[in-house]
Amino acid sequence: MYKSLAKTSIVGKKVIFMPSCHSTNDICAEFVTAGQGENGLVIATDYQTNGRGQGANLWVSDKGENLIISVLLDTSFLAVSQQFYLNMVVCLSILEVLKNFLGENVKIKWPNDIYYSDKKVCGVLIQNILKGTSMEYSIVGIGINVNQVEFSPENAASLRMITGKWYELQTIFELTGEKLEKYYLLLKDGNNESLKRLYLKNLLWYQEAHNFALKSGEEIKGMITDVEESGRLIIKSGEVIHRFGYQEIRFVR
């Protein structure tokens, strides 16, 4: 059971907790459809029966072990072409939360996973609700691995696995809500470029030479040099500049 947040003015002032549900993002969307959505609304659960990650991926979590929330945010001030800035906001928020517990070895893996070393600690799923050609709302789904100790796939880890400590989920929720509001307000105030610089600074493999696998099965060696406003990843390989969308490229260890 999550309590509403005392230190925020928007995020988490209204919190709806469900012991279990099919998907917090779907529930949040249902509130919008019913005309009951409000900026900062949080849907939280202990367990999802149909939690989703990016694309066709599923988000699987043991009951009551992890933070599973969806936050409804008014993004009507953003152009559709700028929607990736919200992605940056969410990643930077979670990054700051996790650095409180894990130190500086936390990175953003493009587009929006949060990694500690080579282990995934958090996943994000953002769904945008459009009105004509403009943004209206965004539903921000956040899953932070907190106390779970066994995962499939094995490249996932939790705060507890890394530090050996058990964490109160309400504490993680409060920090997440506070940081999300902080960066959301920075975006609303037009700090796009400073947010992008901070995102790139904390991006895994940024300005480092590494191997990447393409959908064709080919591998290239290149360096991440930028992320476009649309969210496409820019990699320089030799003298060639490549631009990739999600699922068009894979990081190769």
C-alpha cells in the first residue's frame, strides 16, 4: 500500500493502489479514457499479470518485491517531435534515485533502461496519448528491481542483490516521485538542452568504441556520439554516421 507523496506538488498527490492488476499502464489509460485522469496520478501495484516492457517484451516481477508504478503526466507543452525529452526526464529521475544507493556505477542504456555494471535494474515504458498532432498526456511506466533476488533473464539485478540490503518500497516510491517531478518541471521550464547533456553524460558507452549488432546480423564497431530529438541513436563508425531506431541495433558485450 503506497501513501500519497508529501514533498511533491504534482506527482503522487493522488495514488491508487491495486494489490494486483493486468498492467498499471493500461489502468492509467482507462482513467484517462473515463475522464478521470489528472496530472501526476499514480497507479501502483504489487503484481502485474501482463506487465509490458519495450516492444513485445514482458516485464515479470515477483509479488510485492519491486516498485511497479505508472504515472500520468500532462505533456501538452511538448511537440510530438520532442517526445524523447520526456524519456530523458524519466531516465535521469531514476538514475538519481539509484545513485543514492548504488553510487556512480549506474548508467542509462539507450533508450531507457537503467543498468548497474552489466545488470538491468530498472525498465521504463512510456506511452503517449495524442490529441490530433499534439501531445496530450504521457503514461510513464516504471519498474525498479528492489528486493527480488532471482531473475530470468539473468542479466537483471535488484538493489538487494547488489547491496545485500532490504528496502522499504514506500521509501523508493517517495524518492522516485520527488525526482520525477524535479526533472519534469525542468523540462516544462524549457531546459531541454541541459537535460540532453546530462542524459548523454550518463549514457552507457557514450563516446566509447564498442561493437553493435544490426538487425541484418552484421556487426559494426562504432561510437555513440548523440541521440536525436526523435530518440534515434547516432553512431559513428569510421567516417560513416548511422542513425538507429529502437530494436534496429543491439549492444554487444
